[in-house]
Amino acid sequence: MLSASFRLDPAFTIAPVSRRTFGSFVEHMGRAVYTGIYEPSHPTADADGFRQDVLALTRELGVSIVRYPGGNFVSGYRWEDGVGPVADRPVRRDLAWHSLETNEVGIDEFMRWAEKANVEVMYALNFGTRGVQEALDVHEYLNHPSGTRLSDQRRSNGSDKPYGIRMFCLGNEMDGPWQIGHKTAVEYGRLAVETARALRAAEPGLELVACGSSHSSMPTFAAWEAQVLELAYDSVDYISAHAYYQPIDGDLESFLASAVDMDHFVNSVVATADSVGARLKSKKKLQISFDEWNVWYLKEFQAAPPTSEWPIAPRIIEDQYNVADAVVVGSLLISLLRHSDRVTAACQAQLVNVIAPIRSEPGGPAWRQTIFHPFALTSRLARGEVLRVEMRAPLYATARFGDVPTLDAVATHDDATGDVTVFVVNRSLTDSADLTVAVAGFGRAFRIAESWTLSDDDLTAANTEQNPDRVVPRTNGTAWVEDGELHASLPPVSWTAIRLSPA
């Protein structure tokens, strides 16, 4: 039995919980849109063709903001193809995912879906085959009230009021040679700053996200951020970060410690951005939009043979997630919350079917994957201020990251209700852990309001269409509070959330 502890105090805070931390991502890729959020022939489809079962799960997941329409897809996307009468919309090749895009769903349809889901939209602009003019045109269509050609076109298409999108991504992964229109840092930085200036002339107060590195293993990592920000620092508000994780060669110890890499990624980007800001003598602190992150069995996708066909909505990277994957997702959410002073937006990629917490079948059911649960509970329970946690826990050895703490945690405090919520992961493959959390610093007695643990003796267990609730969080009956201390026993390879309320 392992032993771990930390102390919480309401005076030691990191930053408020940003609701945008609990974002998602819908790309025109695979079955994310067609037979994912949209399937007019489905028994649950509403008048607009949206699957109400998927909408209900999206609301339950607690998604706050959704990045759209890509992803790699956006670097070849012509937004004009997706507006106006559906019968007149062209079918186009999507070079990013080697499929056909029917454009049956475009801006207006997606904005209607977002309203039903009660989510904000983070709109990604095409910086691959387009640039400044496209950004101004789509902004005019989306946000200008009326009296111009494109705003009046939107109104004639059924959306009298502007959509009021606040957050725009200036392209996607432009550092990647796989990206249509791939650019050097200087080429991209120049385009980003000119587009940002034009957009701000059209509408001051927009929040703009510059492309950071596609992942921290890119050969240009940090140098890319530095060169881009030397040009665009004063013109943007965010720099993006993307990261995906999977077990390599069966190395579960390192996989369970994936948040160590996310911590290092965030710290490195912050250090790089702040260095540029210091050189420019700027008082502004850039934020990070971690707008793609998840577990993704990428090597299996890369090993798949290429196809010469051009299908519509093919089954692409529909990973089935297990218990270990869910624990890692829970730990990545801990990392994101821990960095709430700088990571103020994040998007788990993606929402449905494509490496997603929600799965659906054409004409059939929708269900929660294992990774759905830590996201939904963290989104629901993380409120107020993020508290500093200094964990005391045994270390264990990993091949990728060296010695890392066996337990990792973050906590939040909602001053309005007095609630304190602890999120903790036990990475040990073999040992349970006795956790003690000192909470006397709050000056009040607490009771256990709710306690959830996701674990299973079979780490490969997954939720399927036939058995959608094989893996679910269960009440942790070991949690108790006495004499200013929270105590709980945490199983091996587990993620736990415990909410304390004033007694």
C-alpha cells in the first residue's frame, strides 16, 4: 500500500477555472460530422437533421467551446461551398483525409447545432490555400450585422443576427510538412500578423490564436514559436499547442505518466513566449490554447495502407478506449487545470467517432467511451479557483520520463458554495494508495458530497455498442473526512474525483 499526501489552503491559488478548458473539436473528418452530429435519417434526428442522442451526450459531457471546421481539413476548405441551398453546394475532394466533402453541413448548419448544444464556437481559418481575404470574408459572413454583401447573404440564408464568434484560429499546424500550404515560421508569422491586423480593423476585441508547434517532438519546436511570435506577439492573444499520447511498445508506465510531457510542453511554450515578450518589452502575457489533445493510437493509423478511393465520411481513427486510456485522459485534465494561469482554452480532439469520447452508429445508438467520464466529471465539478498542490508521493521509474510521482493531483475551491474538489490519479500498476489531504486551512468542517473512482481489474476493458456501460465511475466508499483531513484509498491505475461540501 502506497501513502501520499498534500495540503490545501484557500490562500494559495493558481487562477480561476476557465470554462474554455473543457472544449472539444469537430472537424470535417471521417464520421465526426456525417453520422456523428448530423444524420437526417436517424430515428432521433431533429428538424435540422441533428442527432438528438449525440446532442444530449454533448451536453452531459459539459463541453464549453468547440473548434471548427478543422484541423488539417481547414487548410484546403472553401467556406463558401457550405452556405446557401444545399442542392447547389459542390462536392469537393478533401486532400487532408482523402475523402469527399459533400458540404451538406456548413457554417449555418454548424452554428445551429452549436446553439442547440449550448457551446461557443472557436472558428479556424484557412491559412493553407488562402489567407487575409478569406479571413475577412468569412468574418464578414459570420459577424457583420447587415448592409454588406456577405452579411446580407447570411441573412438571406436564414440567420438574421450575426453569430458573434469571438475566437479565431489563424490556421492549423502550419509547421507540419503534412499540412496543405505548409509554411516556414517566417512565412507563417508574416501571414498571421497581416491577417490579425485586418481582422482587428474589421472588429476590435477579437481573440486570435497563432499556430504553435504541432507537437513537442517537432524538430522546430520552440524555435517555431519564437520566430512566429517575434513577428506576431503584439497582434495575437494565444499560441496553440497540440499533443496526443499512446502506449509505445506496451510501456504502460510511461503512458500513465503522459501528463509529465504535457506539463513540460506547457512550461516550454510559456518560457518561449515570455522570452519573446521580454525582448519586445511587452507587458502582455500570451495565453495558450491547447486546442488539440487526447489519447490517439496514431502509430496504428499511420501504418494503415493508403487507399485510392475517395469515400464520403469513411471510418477513420475510430479508436476504442479502455480503462488505462481514461485514466490518462483524467491525468491530462489535471495538467491543464494546473496550468490555468496560462492555459485558458483547450479542446479535446474530437467530439464524436473520430478519437472521441462519444461513439455513434448510423441508424443506431450513441454511447459513452471510457474517456467520456473523467472529462464530464471534471467539467461539472471544477469550479472557482484552482488551488496549488504539492504532492508528497513515492516515485516510480519510467523509460520515457525517468522517475515520476506515483500520484498526481489538482484541486479547486468554489468560494460561492464553499465546495472543494480534489482530482487525483494513481499511476501505479500494482499498488493501491492511501491519500491524505489536509483541509483544515479552510477553517470549516467538511463532508463528502460525492466521490467517484474510475478503475477496473482489466485495464483493457472498454465500452461498446453491445455493452456501453462496461466501464463507468463508481462511488468511492473509502472517502471520509475527520479532524481537518480527507482520507481515501485509491486503486491501482485509477482516476478519482472527490467533492467536499461544508458540513
